[in-house]
Amino acid sequence: KVAGAAAEEIRVFTTRPDTLFGATYMVLSPENPLLELVTTAEHAAAVKAYVVSASTKSDLERTELQKHKTGLFTGGYAINPLTGEEVPIWVADYVLNTYGTGAIMAVPAHDERDHEFAKKFGLPIKEVVSGGDDVQEVPFTGSGPLVNSANGLLDLNGLLVDEAKAKTISFLEAEGHGEGKINYKLRDWLFSRQRYWGEPFPVSFLEDGTLVPATLDQLPVTLPKTDKFEPSGTTEGPLSAIEDWVYHDTPLGRARRETNTMPQWAGSCWYYLRFLDPENPGKAIDPEIEKYWMPVDMYVGGAEHAVLHLLYARFWHKVLYDCGIVHTKEPFQRLVNQGLILGPVEHTAYFQADTPVSAKDVNENAVGGPVLKKDQSPVEARKALDVDVVKKGENFVLKSNDNVRVTSKAVKMSKSRGNVVNPDDIIAGTGADALRLYLMFMGPLEQVKPWNTKGVDGVYRFLSRAWRLIAEGVVPATSEPASKEQLKVLHKTMKKVTADTEKMSFNTAIATMMEFVNDAYKWDSMPHEVSTVFVQLLNPYAPHMAEELWERLGNGPSVCESTWPQHDEQYLVEDSVTVVVQVNGKVRATISVAPDADQDAVMSIAEADPSVLKWIQGKEIKKKIYVAGKVCNIVVAG
């Protein structure tokens, strides 16, 4: 119930009713209709501004992409039905109105998001499930005996989670405070659209409302050619105004076409099948072709695809499976979600009367603007340029005072924020290959990564060095066979780049090619056979430059048609290994020995080394230890 308004109740859906004794605050979504009611006059203006700000974000930005929680206290309170205590009501955009009831009971001791929120805003954390570490520092989300969970009518202490859930639900139902319920999280698919663009529904209606499906010879129903795309002025889409298309004759009489259209998803959901047999006039796909090619080996898409295109494509495919058109229940064997590319990192510095204040001392999400944590006095937030800051440890600080930390964060690119990077500008400056290479070099494919234009300059320098190495002869080219050492470097590169490419670790594959170029610059000559293989490895990453280098090396017809090079393990066998030599546990030297050398041979070499000899000469050797290929330790008396 809402404190001070007993007639009003806030309904929540929770999968953890056993933790209700630990609910120390509530959170409403910005769209919750009760928000205006619970917000006091003192907080109304700030809450209203927060709601407007939240309305500009997508659900994805408010949940998965939002690393730092935001929120405001409404000034209102609710009464915990089990403890009778008043708990503060907050508004936060990480709570979605489309999930549950748009309101949550927050149990920060046992929920990661609630814990992060409570720590950020100084809200109480009450342990009610034992078995974890200190919940004031880390939330415990596992199972264990309940504690601090009893009142005069209900005692959950000592019960395990599942038993406590059942007992709590029974109590709440008996007291009229709630009921057990199963909720399904499903996003509705708006399939019918009132617009021109989209596939027409292949159905018509007679005057009496009888539905008449299009016959096979009438398929596909195509859109009429028109210059009029504006709204019809009615609740129907623009097609309804094109009467010579809408009304047509059928064997059953005059009929009116459905004027709504399907979304383009209706076609894109099964495009992977049509691509395999695009000219087939009578079937979606030939069964033999479908059996040969399907299922798709790998699906690469952004995080938003997981609940949009991927979900719908799987649904569509299962329908086609039930119809006998495809032979697999699932269309895709492997899913890879590529991370979002955020805008450049933005820095914010804080000041009081032009005196810089460290961000670690500032509450940037305080109601009414940022304030100092110690005395709640206001501070001014100012944008800091890249030239004004420098990296120090995990944070950025002012270059003029490295004791003053700034807030640094990257957010999704958007026109309204002015942080969109135009790829045309990058291509004009460094070329398409440099842009392509940087996008792969930024980090692991699945991670969210901030854009940094300086990073493009780094990979451009690598491409320039590779060009000079092969095209300009910085290291003289030769047709002579490669040396054993050159082959060792080449085949090591081939093995690593191949393995990393197959597992889509593109950033580490590029790093390996950078190491190869560094090694090659130290050689006296660059064998043609080595250059050729390197260009083949480079081709998937920088195809334009690789094609040019391939031609300059006298190869043909195209590097894209060449066979991918395979490494030979014989070139990767080490002739010697480096062994660390310790005397009484302290490193005194390193030696090179044969990989298969036994302990006696290794110890003989170690004891003869001048850097070791001075520590053991004239002393009793009590013990010798050798870990093959890594370290040997000589223990001496005294």
C-alpha cells in the first residue's frame, strides 16, 4: 500500500517472494501511472524531467547497455506488507513498464541490479538469505537458510528458498496481499501495418465479409505502382485509396483486398531460404537444395537481433518445418552477437567556483544536479576535451592536476547527442581497409566497445608498414628460399591467424600479423614465398590492399581465389628452450638448452654459467631441481 493513501496499492510481480522481508525500497518505471500519485510536490519537477529523459532511450539502452544505474527519489513511501515498515519509492529507467507491472520490490542483498542501485544511492541492504559473503559488499543470489524473516504471523527463518517461497505465497493469499501466478515475458509482434511499404496480405473479402484467399496462380500479390504514399485520412493505410487495386473480381464475386500490409520481416524472416533458390517460380525452395545447404552454419547479428529478427526467423522456420517445407527444426547452428560500437568516450569535470573537484567526491545523480557527497553542496559539471585529460590507472584525470578524477563514459551514437562518426569521413582520410581493420581490432567481437578515431591511425600505420615491406622493398625482396627462422615465424603466424579467424577472434589475429611485420623488418631479405602467404592471411582483413599487393607480387588471378595456406608443424618445433636458473630460489641466469635435454645435461650447463658459478663455487650443493623446459633450482648450503 502507498503510505498516506491507503486506498492505493502498488502491484509488483516477483520471482522471489521469499525475500519480501528484505525489501528496503521500491522502484517504479518512468511510465508507471502511479508515479504522479506517489511523487510529492517537492520532487515533482525533478521527477518530471527524469521521465522526459527516460522517454528518449530504448528498452535496450535502459537495460543491457546501461552500465550505470540512474534514478530519483519520489518523496513517497510504500508499506512493506510483512514488516509494516515504510520503504522509499524511487523512479528508475532500468525498470520497464512492459515487464511485470512496471514496479519492483527491491531486495538489494539478493539481487545484483538492486544492490548496485542501493550502493549508488545509499539505500539500506538487509540480509534475509544466509550462505554468502557480506551482502553489504556483494549480493548473494544463491540458496540458503532464511534469516531476519519473521513477524507475529509468519516465520520463515531456517527454511530453504523453495519452501520459503511456497509458505510466503500461501500467507499473502490468505491475508489478501497477493496471489501466486506464472508470468510469461513475450514481446508482441505487430504484424499488420497501415502503410504502403510491406508485403500485401494475399486475402480479399466479399461484400458479406467472407474471406477469400488468393489462389496459387495469383501469388505473389504485389504492391500497386503509385506516387501517392500519404495517409488515406481514415484508419486504413494508403493502399485503401487506390481503388482500382483494392477492388477486383474473384470467381465468387466482387471482392475488396486487405489494405494493411505485412512488415518487411515477413519476407526477411525466411530470406536465407530464398537466397538458396531465388528463381523458383512454384516453390519457396526446392527440397533437394534445402537439404543440401541447410541449416545455416552461423548467424551473426547485434544484441537487438536476439529478440527481433532471430526470434521471428526461428518462429517462421518452425512453421515451415510443420508444413514440411524444411527438414530441420532450427534454422541456425551457431549464434554470434556482435557488440555495439559506442560513441567516443566523453569526459565530464566538476567545479566549485572554478576550482576543480574530483569525480570520486561527487554524486552526479543527485536530485537537482551533481553535489559533493560530504556536504551536498552543488557543483558545476563541464565537458572536458580529450586534450585536457590523461589516463591514470583505470580512470581519467585532469592533465593539469592528476589528483582530480573526471567522469568518463561512452554512450550509444545518436544524432541528437552529436556523437555519430561518419564512416565516409574515416574512409576519405585513411581508406576502407583501415576502417574495416580497426572495427575488428577494437576488441572481442561480442563486447560493447567505444569508438576512438586515434585507433584508426594505429592500424593505418600497420597497413602502411606492411605496404612498404612488400610493395616498396624496405626489406629487399628475394626469390631465394626462406630461411629456417623465417619459415618458423611465417608458420607460427599462419597457425595463429587461421585459428583466431575460425573462432572469430579477429583482434588477436590482427595483433599476430602486426608481430609478423615487426619481425620481418629485422630480416635482411623478404622471400617471395613468405610475402605471398602473408598477403593471403591479410586478405580477409584488408581486402583492397591485399588484392593490390597480390598483383604486384606477380600472382593471379585474384587472392580471393587462392587456397588458404596451411601451416606445417615441423617448422614450429623449437631447437632450444630458455630455462631460468635459480640459486636458493633467486634468479641468477637464463640458459638455452635442447628441448629434450635431461636434468644432468641442463645442470651441467647451468653450473658452468659464470653468473651462476659465483653463487655456488666452494659451497655444498644440497639439492638440484629441474622442471623440464622452464626452470632449474640449485640449493646450496650457507
